[in-house]
Amino acid sequence: MGKVLAVTGNQAIAEAMRQINPDVCAAYPITPSTEVMQRFAAFVADGKVDTELVTVESEHSAMSACIGASAAGGRVMTATSSQGLALMWEMLHIASGMRMPIVMTLVNRALSAPINIHGDHSDGMGARDCGWVQLWSENGQEAYDNLIQAIRIAEHEDVRLPAMVNMDGFIISHSIESMEFLPDDVVKDFIGEYKPKNPLLDIENPVTMGPLVLPDYFMEFKRQQHEAMLHVKDVVLEVAKEFEKVSGRSYGLFEAYRLDDAELAIVVLNSAAGTCKDVIDEYRDRGIKVGLLKPRLFRPFPYEEVAEALSGVKVIGVLDRAESFGGFGPMYMEIASAMMTNGSKPIMINKIYGLGGRDFMPEHAAMVIDELKEIAETGKVKLYKDYLGVRE
Amino acid sequence: MKGWKELEIGALTKAGSADEYNTGSWRAFRPVWIEENCIQCLFCWIYCPDSAITVKDGKRGEFDYMHCKGCGICAMECPGKKGKKAIVMEEEGK
């Protein structure tokens, strides 16, 4: 058993990075992920890691340096938030298209405007189609565990894709919770030695990376990326099984909470799931059959498995901490797609909550469950998509 | 042509493959080297953006027409000898 300490989410991530000891880390500080790099930079300065820390002039450069270092053959990590991720945009696609297994922590924060530094998922959801594997974390412990597992997932021979680990800005990144760290040697053994594929520094075997590919071959390379994503689910489960052996903590593609016999269900990511679980317990005590599904792997999305887990549910409330203006929230779209794979047709409503760090309180979860209950009784939906916790 | 299963992931190709790719066909004007006017200053070699001036033993030789795109920079920079250019541009196909 490892050490149990009270730390912030950012500290947990920095500690995981110290234990992973990447070859190169290129980053530019941005709230709320700044503390990750601040603490990691101290590890570098104190000689606790062997990492080459590249202090760059922007996040675009940070991701560019990460790609270069990964192409050279290094194990590479970084961290960012919000506008930082937005500035990395074109490089995110290049990292995945070039199949660089870079691992990044994304401390979720709202995108401007208006400028706001607090937690919501508009950054991560915006990066949905960048070809990165996405893991989401309810708390510091999950973020720490996910980051260590992400190294194995990204670098797996059948995957070779970059991965980002999401956790809520401030709510998790700056809150102190007690959590358990694995011993250094356990992490070292778990992640193993990185074996780069065709590294540029192998001068005996020179290669060209990132060439121009015209219509005659472009689609073949995109099809390869799709194939790699198809392998991710199995790899995530295999890595989780091994992780459970060393940590005692079990992970799946998602967490199903009191869902087996549920007639009503909430689907929600990250920290708000904890609040919902407490409220679900209260409703369960009153005999109301409500459960929760908290996705962990968002890209690739495990459609069939999620559909199976939700197949007995009559009414689903999908909570999105990100907007797709003019459309349903991104999680709602995934759940709606998932339910198409097995033919069960629950009634589904979408609630946009918590934007820009707006508190998600137990009464909000209760409001959703009450509405789900009413829909189940009447069969009537007032609004399929609505805001939760907003002033008129 | 190869299918996606046969290709190296991430569009990895062998090093220096551009050397085998004929980009000289893009040219509208071709530079012509007039050796008698050449003082071997190698300005053309320095300024050429596409390494299309071949140099051997410190002296320039013929153009690499497989990669020269006919930008004309070499002709412009060429100081020539006694007012006569050692590189002139001629329209392709003439």
C-alpha cells in the first residue's frame, strides 16, 4: 500500500509525473493547470527527475516541442487548460496524425469570452475530434490513476496515440483531498521502459516524418487512426486490470452506480458525479430507482457498453458541462448515439450545467431526478435541452 | 497502391524520399548556366532555396533540373563576369 496524503488535484498530477519521469516535458503555464508545471519544474530543479523541461513561449510551441521530442523518441508529457489547449489546436491533430503517444493533463476550464478561469468542459469537448484518447476523472485520485494508466494506453503497440487526462479546474485541481499514492518503484515497473517506434535519433535508420500526403493516400492514414481507436477499449480494460493488481483500485470504461435495476439515470462526467451519487443515495432510500453512469473513456466512446448499461432505463438525464450552441450538449449526443446501437429507446433530456465554474449543488441533482421521475410518470417532456442553475 | 493495413503508421516514409520525386516539372522558366561567364562565386548555390545547384570539389556544375522550380533567384543574384550573367532564364518548351 502506498502513502495516503492530503493534496490538491494538481499536486497529485505533478506527483504522478515525477514518478513517471518523462524524458521531455514542454509546457506553458495557464490557470488552473499552472500548479502542475510549477511543482514539476521544482522536481526538475531539485534533480528528482531526469526530464528535459522545455520552457516555451506559448502552448502552440509547447505542443510543437512535445511532438518533436516524441518524434525523436522520448516519452513526453505536458499539461494545460482552456485557451492553452485552444492555442495547441493544430498541433493536437498533428500529434495524433503522426501517432505520437504524448500524454497530457487537461485541467478543464471554460473557454473565453467572457474570460473566465473556472472549471467547465468546453476545452476538452472542443478537442473531441483531435484524435486524442480522452480519459475523464472525478477526483484527484482518479486523475492520478488515469495519468499513470494513460502512459500505458497511449504507448501500447496497438494504439500509439496521444492521450489526455481530464479533471475539473479548481473544483478538483485546487481542492485538497486525501488520496493514495503508489510507491515510486511500483509506478516505474507499471509503466515500464518506453520503446519508441522509428525514432528520429536512431541515425542508423533515418526516416521521414510528417510528409505531404495527397488524395491518393490520405484516407488510408485516417483509416489507420480509426483502427487504433478501435483497439483502445480493450487496451484500457487490460491496463485497468493490471493497475488494479498494483493499486487495489478498479477502473472500467465508465462507472455504473446503482444502475442495475434503475428506471431513471443521470449521465455526468467528472466531479459533479460525486454530488449526484450522494443525491441518488437519498432518492434510493425513498425507494426511487435511480442510478448514474459516469463515463471515464470519452474518446473513443464505448457506445455498445454504455448502451448495454443503460438498456433498462426509461428516462435518462444527460448533464453537460459544455455547450454546443445550437445543438445538444456533447455528452447527450454520445448517449443518444449509443442508444441507437441496441434499439432501446429511453426518453432523454439534456441539462447544461456548471459553465464557467458555476456550482453544481445537490439540489440541482435533485431537480434533475424529480424531472426524470415526472417524465417517467407522464411520458411528457417539457424541454429536451435546458439550462440548470441559471438565473432568468 | 498500398492499403491502410500495409502502410507504416503515421505516414512514416524512408529518409530522403523527396530526392526521388520529380518536382522540376513545375518549372515555367529554366535557368541556363553559361560557364564562360561564371566566376565560381557560388552565390547561386547559397541562394538556391531548393539545393538545385550541384557542387563538386568546391565548384558548381550543372543544375539539378529534377528539383529546380525555376524561381530565378540564382539568375538574379548571379554577378557574372564583366557585366555578362552566368545564369539566364529561358522559357520552358522553347
